[in-house]
Amino acid sequence: MTDSIGDQPAFPRQDDVYDHGCTGLTKREHAAIQIMAGFAANHEMNEMDTERLAKLAVEEADALMDELEKPRD
């Protein structure tokens, strides 16, 4: 598969044929949402601008996807 891990479906169904027209969240989107939820739970982070938090969540999700693309040691 040539897609990066972040572009793959987060919750694929076996009866679905995966293509770029699939519905639902990608792994990248799902990771960013989870990271954003962690930020929301941290009262110190609540004082930051929400647009900055959203960008930071996506940056963190991208870093996670990059790390997951690396071969295992």
C-alpha cells in the first residue's frame, strides 16, 4: 500500500474496500482528536488560543504518524 499510515482508515470495516473515497476518520485525524482531547483536559492548556491548540494537535499527530512509519528496531 502506498498510502502513509496517517491516511489509512482509523476503524476500517472488513466488508469495505479501502480507497480514498472511504468514509470515516483517518488515523491522523483520530490521533489529532485524541491529542486535542488531552489538551482540553489539561487546565494549563485551556489558556492557550484554540487555533494554536488545534495546530499543535495536528503537528503532534503528524509526528506520531512519522514515528509509526519508521521500521521497528
